[in-house]
Amino acid sequence: MNLFFFKKISWATLDSFSSALIGLFSILLLSRSLGVSQFGELSYIQSFIIIINLVVGLGVGDSIIQRKLLSDSQKDSIFTFSLLQGIFGAAVCFSLFFVIDTNTKAIFYLIVVEGVGCFFTYFISLHVALLTKDIETKILAIRTFFGRVIFIVTLTILLYFDFGLWAFVYSRLLQIPFETFFIWKYNTRNYKLNFDFRIIREFFNFGLPVMFEGVLWQFSSRILMLLVGNFHGMNTLGYLSLAIRFSETFSNLVISIIGKVFFPLFSNNIENKILLKKIMRNGTSFIVIIAINIICYTNLFCGMIVEIVFGKEWLNSVIYIQVLLFLTTITFSRIFFSLNLKSNGKTKELFFVSFCSALTIFVVFILTVNLGPQGVLYAWIARIFISVPLSFYFVKNILGYSYYFQSIPFMIVIVFTFLFCLYATFLGFDLSGDVNNSLNFWIFLPLPMQFIAALIYKRYLIYETDY
């Protein structure tokens, strides 16, 4: 069982890591080739596409993974409904022709490509969900790796020949059919066009709150980006987009691995409360301790990294990156919150947390819009003050985990970050991003903080029954 699980999580890690690495490389290429304004414009249209895909999906994929058994008639109805979703999603994407105000011709062709991509996404959505349900991480990892390689190689070559935004359009045009065909090749049966609304409605009961929850969480970044573009202009949106993509490269890596392995694992072992609690305890603390090390050092040299990798013109994005990365570690302290609730079918509670979080961001952003771009930072921070306490409350009331049990990973983040700042200040590092210090032995002084975190973690394990 351990070897089986190790193989599954290894392939999931490869899948997510290759996607994150290639995604980061594409950000590097695009940011250097397009400039701040065009990069913001690309992010603007992509925000629309991502939201459309989420809304059209209706959470059906998560419903499939959460179910233990699926009949052939259910699969046929879901496949038929997925085709309808794809057609509708493509039509909505094409309608952006009349919504987007841009003079860049490549953006309009990108809308066409992404509309076709939306159809293909739902054409194979059932197959992807079934592979995820069976934890077939190897197949998904190979698809992701080669699809991303095709994209990045094409993008690199075309950007070298100064194709600009057209490079992104043509790269997606090659990537989408390859990934679709690869997944379809592993289709185990020919599905029939047989739509049964009663079956679809049954999946809606679980899936709709999940869909709305996903849309509302996307509000935290994607819709906020649209608001920033409208209120503060494309240059500010460019800086913010780079920060979001940079931070999401790391956060999506972890979240993707967790979702591909632990969601189906939780759903298939929902009665084993001891196993689920053990995974939540050990997994959360392990992820937080690793993440806080990576993120603290990244923040310490953030200005240097941005200047070397992306160029001096992107230095205004440093403060956004630093705040987002810190908030990411807090999010990681609640990494299994949504998976636990989804596995238990408590999707309405998830929706409520997302709704309060999205509402907070919207209200704070509007109230601080006159303060300029820093209002975005206030909105992000305010979201944490709402979502974290609510997640504590629901886990306590639904799963029975005490507040103290849940607070350990959260406290590791707070204590570790505080100590890191003290060490950085003692060493004379400027946390604003202007780092002139040379790398030397003394930057490893924060290592004692790992020892402190380990002691907290050890005590937490020894006295587990007290929680």
C-alpha cells in the first residue's frame, strides 16, 4: 500500500512540478518579450477564459471523483452533458469579441483558440475525472508534461522570431489538440449520447456549490485583476499579474498534488476518520514547514530575483509578490480544509466561506480604491482575516477537530515568519526588495527556526490524544 501510494504521489508531483516549472518559464518569456502593458492585456483576457471554464464546469468533475460507484448510464449522461457544456462554453468565449475592448488583433484570435480549447476541455472532462478518481496519476502526468513541452518550445521559437502575442496563440493552437487526443486514447468504452436530467440533477446537488466555491475563490485573483485593469490601468495590472502568476506557480504546485491524490483518497476512505485525521495532521505540518522555508528565502531575495529574471521594469511587482507568498503560507496551513469538507459532501459550507471571502475582497477593494494599487494588498489581507476563522469553525463543527489541533500549522507560519524577519533585520537585509548583500554563510542563521518548528511539531505528535 505504501509503495502504491508513493508511486501515485510521485507521478502527481512530476505532473504538477513540470506544469509549474514550464508555467514559470512561460511567464519569464512573455514578461520579457511583451512588456508590462501587453502582459497585462494577455492576463486580462485569460481571466475571462478561466472564469468561463469554471462556471461552465458546474463542479461535475468533483462530483464524479467524490462518488464511489458510477453506472454506465450515469457516465453516458455525464458525457452527453459535457459535450453540451463544451458547446456552450465555446459560445460564451466567442462572445468576448463584443466585450473586450482592444486593438490587438492577436487577442481576438486568442479568443477563438481558447473557445475551441474550452470545447475540447469538456469533451474529455469525464475521462480526466475518471482517471483522477482512480488516481491514475501517471497518465495525467505524461499528458501534462508533453503538452506543456510542446507549448513552451513553440512559444520560445516564435518569441525569438518576434511574433509577440501571436506566439502565445500558435502555441496554444498546438497544445490543445495534443492533450485532448492523448487523454481520449485512454478511453475505455464508447459513450452513448443519452441525456438523463435526473442523473445530472443528482450530480448538481454536490457540484453546484463546488462550482460557485471555485468561482468565488477565483474572485480573489482573476476578477480582482479585471477590477484593477479597469480602475488602475494595464500597467498596474501587468505588475499584479506577474505577482499572481509568480506566487501561483508555487501554490498551484502544492494544491495540484494534494487535489490529484488526496481528494480521491479521502473520498474512498471517508469512513476511516483516524486515517483522515492523521493525513491532515502530518501532511499540513510537513507542507507548512517546507513551504515557509522556501517562501521566506524567496521573499528575502525577491528584488534580486525579479530584477535578474524578469528585468528592472518589473520591480514594482516585488511588494505584491512578497505579500502574496506570505498569504500563501497561511493558506497552506488550511490545505486540507476544502478536501475534507468536499469528501464529506459539505459543499454548501465551502461555498459560504468562499462567498464571505469574495465579498470581503470586493468591499475592501472598493473602499480603498482611492488609495491606489496598495488597496489590492489590503483586500488580500482582509480575505485571510475572514476565511481562516470560518474554516476553523466549520472543521470544528463538522469533523470535530479542536481549535488547538487546527492551530498548530497556523502558529508555525506566524512564529517562523516572525523569527525570520528578526534574523533578516539583524543581518541588515532590506525586506523591501533592494537586496545588495552578497550570499555568504550568515544567511543560513535562520536554520535554528527549523529546529523550533520541529520541536513544536514533535510535541504536537507526542500529545496528539490531547487534541
